[in-house]
Amino acid sequence: MSPRTLAVERRTVGIGYLRWLRDLWVTRDNRWVRRYNRTAPKLLCIHSHEGAWNAYNPAGPYYGGLQMDSSFMWAYGADKLAKYGGRDARYWTARDQLAVGFRAVRARGFTPWPNTARACGLL
């Protein structure tokens, strides 16, 4: 069986372009790692005050380890809702809940969790 080349590989002929592409992705990766290292501990602090990853709070109702309501899940985690067949955040993995939390922090900061963010020293 012979290896099959992808269309991109067939169009990529210059070593200079490949070096540029490598540098681009290394830069993007480094930027993401810095953002992750800056934000992840803060989201985990919020999680430590909000509840378990499979938590349900009927007072809201709020779901998951970051206590997301349905409008929050639709705004920042519509792809996760589709991935899990419309099931709320308490059925998502912790990784997926954190991914949605990252999106919210990037868009709104820590304002979706005012009391918890204050307790963690973020506001």
C-alpha cells in the first residue's frame, strides 16, 4: 500500500513557505499556552467555589462545575450542547466545561461569576 498525499502537500513546494508555516504555528501555540497558564488556575479557583463538575443547582437552574445556565451554555458552548445531544453542562467532561469557561472569560472576563471571582481575587 503506497502512502497518499493530501492536496495541501501536493501544493506545498517551497521550503520557505513550510518554514513560515512552522513559525506561524509555533507562535500561535506559544500564545495559547501563555493564555492557558494565565487563565486556567483562575477558572479552577472559580470551580472550587462553585461545585462538582456534575453539579446541578435548581435555584437557577445552574449546571456543571462552573454553574452555567442555559443562556450561558448557548452563548459560549453551543458546539458542546450539540456534541452531547442537547444535554446540559453537568453531563459534559471537565475539559469541555473549561473550554466553554475560557470562551466566556475571553469575551466577558470573570463577570459571569461575580461572587466567586471576588472570592478568588479576580474582580
